[in-house]
Amino acid sequence: MPHPTGPTNPAARKLALDLKKTKNKAYIEIARHIEKSKRAKSVVNISKLEKLSKKYNTFVVPGKVLGIGQLTKSVNVYAFSFSKEAQIKITKAGGKALPLKNILKDKAEAKIVV
């Protein structure tokens, strides 16, 4: 039985390590999701962000954001990757589609969406 090796993407490995170094519980939780295998990574639709935007305006998706659904509120989304349609919808609604690595630089507090 093969043993888990973690992410093989060097950028994902470095990001997970940097997040763990902060000792912030939320960032450690994000790192835990980044270290999952590709098959177990989160895929989140815009429609889910729309539902959560009533309470929150900044989100972290430790996976990929897809463009299924509509977004009417301005939200900031940090994610490992975005589909082209998701990026267009987020910016069209007045929000920002930001790479996950920027969360350390911005020191943002956000809702983790998986």
C-alpha cells in the first residue's frame, strides 16, 4: 500500500510550509487542506460563495474556484487556482480573485470554504 507523500507541486509545498510557520490556527488549517492529494482538493463554485457572502466578504479556497452560478456581491477570494469564468464573475461583481500565496502578505482574515 503506497504511503501519502503530500503535494508534489513545489509551489504548494512551499506555501504549506510558510503557512505552518506562522503558527496561526487558521493558516495551519489552510496548509492542511493544501497538503491533500489532488483528488481530495476542494472545488468550490461561485454559487457557494454567493450564499456565504451574506455573512462574510473574504474567502479562502484551498483548491479551485469554478464559475458555476452567479455572484452579485463584491467579495475577495484567495484560492490556489481559478477557472477563467470564475475570475471574470468575481471581478465583474467588484471583487478580487487573488492567489492563495498573497494571504500571508495581506495578513487577511477570511472564511475557509471547502
